[in-house]
Amino acid sequence: MILEVNLHWKSILNESSARKEIFNFKDIEGFDRFFHLTDSNEALRHCFDENNKDIENLAKKWLNMVRNLIKKSFKKVE
């Protein structure tokens, strides 16, 4: 006897167990740090100067840099 089964299901565990980071954007000191980090950061300004790369990859790189600056500037909400 041979039984072939092809089953697909949507896992609930993967969606609910996703890690979320929530930052306190109302913090005045954090906003000041973020302002100074972004104002003096030449890498953010020149991120799109690379003409040979795809704009989507450059945008992902820029967004990653901004996310890192947010992590450095603002405290997480517990």
C-alpha cells in the first residue's frame, strides 16, 4: 500500500512569534541625539551616489542605516 500526501498549511506560530521593537519617539533627548546623528552623517547623504547599483538595493541600505540610528538614539519601550 502506497500513500502520497501533499499538505500545505499556514503556520500561526511564525506570525505571532515575530519580534517587534517599539521605541519611545516622544523622548526629547533621543530626538536630539537622532537629529545630531542624522545631521552630521555624510553616509546618509551620499548613500544614493553609487550609480552602478539598483535603486531598490540602495534604498534598503539607506533604510538599514536609518534603523541603526534610531536604535542608537531612542530607548525601547518595555
